[in-house]
Amino acid sequence: MAITAAQVKELRETTGAGMMDAKKALTETDGDMETAIDWLRTKGLAKAAKKSDRTAAEGLVAVCVEGGKGVAVEVNSETDFVGKNADFQAMVRGIASVAIGVDDVEALKAADMGGKPVSEVLTDKIATIGENMSVRRMAVLKGETVVSYVHNAAAEGMGKIGVLVALTGGDEAFGRQVAMHIAAVNPASLGEADLDPALVERERNVLTEQARESGKPEAVIEKMIVGRMQKFLSEVTLLGQNFVVNPDLTVAAAAKEAGAEITGFVRLEVGEGIVVEKEDFAAEVAKVVKG
């Protein structure tokens, strides 16, 4: 399979690997990007095993809490400028208020907002402001106490990152600290039991290949894998992470000290997972010249 320069560039940006290493990884894996990332990690050539964090969608995430229920809603626009528009912010705030009464994004789009479905309110705003917009997603969290936090707030209750934390016991001040931690660190799950099994298996496979590259006996390799998996789980699960407020404690230990049990969390970030292909100016000119 022919490996393109664009593929090599993407892999380099994602992993920090050198050009020749990136090309070799793609060649060895028939151009499969995810497998190439794992190949580089196995060889110790990748700086990070994560997708590029480039995001193209703009807009706001709004949070709303009533009693033991909280919602986070992402409403996208084409430009960051619109996210600062007072009319757009008022609409997003209204959508979040409506969202507290429903359980999923499709129900939200159909829900009444001032005599019109939310979807129609959005269509009207598109016509007024002149940019495409969408209610992309929403998340619901329930618990004894639900605390919200917005990072990079554009207005009250809305910004680039919205977090909800559910607690049993403890107080709102501790819940807010946990929410700030989640905004900053972005854990993959609450605990080990909540992790995607495919993610765990993938990591185990990579760590196994890395350990075998050492050439050490199988018994030693098994111990290496156990230790490295424990480290991995402590890094990606909320309860296992070092608490940003007090790095001497894990989040689980901090919750115990606060007399709280963290029962769930939600973190939404504007544009998360959306990547728009961008072509540089020289490439655009070349394409025009070639017809």
C-alpha cells in the first residue's frame, strides 16, 4: 500500500515521532493509523498515544443543575465570535434550562422552548445570526448532590468545558474541587470497572509488546506488565489519579477525607472529537493550477 505524505504528517503530529519512523510504522501496518500509533509505542518512538487534539467546531457547553439532576449541553457554531454573541448565549442558556426536563438530545430538540421546538428556535437563530449551528449532544447526571463547574466561562453557566460531579456525602465545595480536577485532567472513567474493555485490552497489548522488546524472561515480563497496568489505571481513572488540589492524595483518598463518595461525573468540551481537514494555502494553489 502506498503511504502518502499526508498520512506521515498526521502520524508525526499525533505521536511526535520522526519522519522516517512514522513512515516505517505506516508501512509496517498497511497505513492503519491506530495500529501505527501502537507500533510506534511498542518501539518506544511515540511521545503520546492519543489522537490529535485539533478541534474545528466552536460554540459553548452549558450546564444546569436542579436538585439531584444535572445536564450539560453542547451547542455548536461555526466561529468562536458567535460564542461570544449575547443572543447566542441567551439561546444556549434557554436550551440548557429545557434540557433539565429531558433525558437525551433527540428529546431536547423536540422539547418546547417558548412555544417552539428547540430545533425550530435553533433554525430561527441560524437565520438571524447567519451561521450554521447545532445542538450536538447532551449528558445527564443524577445523584444525591450534583455540582457543576465551567472552565473558560464565556458567561454564567457556560463556556468551553462543562463538568458535572455526583456525590453522596461531602459538600459542594469539595464537589467543585473534583469538578475542577476533571476539567483539567480529563479522566477516561470513574474507576477501573467503568473503563472501556477495548481500551484496557489495547493498552495491555502495547505494554506486553514493550516488555517483550526488553528481552527479559517471561516471568519478569509478567511482573512488568502488572506494574505498568496498575500505573496506567491510576493515570486514566478519576479515583486513581493524584488530586490536583493535593497531589499527595489520590482523588479516592481525598473523597474519603471529605466524607464523600463520588458516584459519577460528566465532562463535555466544545468541539471534542471533531476534526476538520485543513489544506494549506500552497496546496490549494497547486490544486487550482492543476485544474
